[in-house]
Amino acid sequence: MSELRLMAVHAHPDDESSKGAATMARYADEGVRVLVVTLTGGERGDILNPAMDLPEVHGRMTEIRRDEMAKAAEILGVEHHWLGFVDSGLPEGDPPPPLPDGCLGVVPL
């Protein structure tokens, strides 16, 4: 029988912590190989913690998100892989504005 593995795929760093973290940590603790795949750097995400809503944070969003993801993977006991797509920022409008280069919606698959 093959080794049990679990893969969680999320759009942004921090999604792994708010969606399924306890499940992933439990399986990792039981010896299951757990891989978190993050599609984007979350560079266009919102800052929900008012204490972090600072100009110097906005200018380093990608770096901060990468550091936070590495720490989350360590705490959860999971492996992590970046896919490297650009965060589209969920553009709104009618018609919607063009998507940024490098986001999943414009990359040929």
C-alpha cells in the first residue's frame, strides 16, 4: 500500500492558517506527509490586523507574506511549495480591469 499523503492548495499565503490548519497539523503530527501549495504571493491582499496596516508593511508585502508562510509551515509541520503566480487582487468593475501580467488568469496552461 502506498504512503498516505495530503495536499492543500490555496490562492494566498495565510489561507493555510485560516482554512484547514488544524486538519493539516493533525495529519502531519500523525506522520502523514502534508504539502501546502500556494498559488500566489498574496501581494495584493488586504491587511486585516490594524497594527500591521503601516506604509512600511505595504512596501514589503511579498517579503512579509513569504516569512509568515515559512513560519506557518514550520508551526503546522508541513512542507510548502510556491507556484509563483501573481495575485490578481480580485479586480472589480464592469467590465473588469485587465489582469496583471503573471497572474493565473492570463498565463497559458
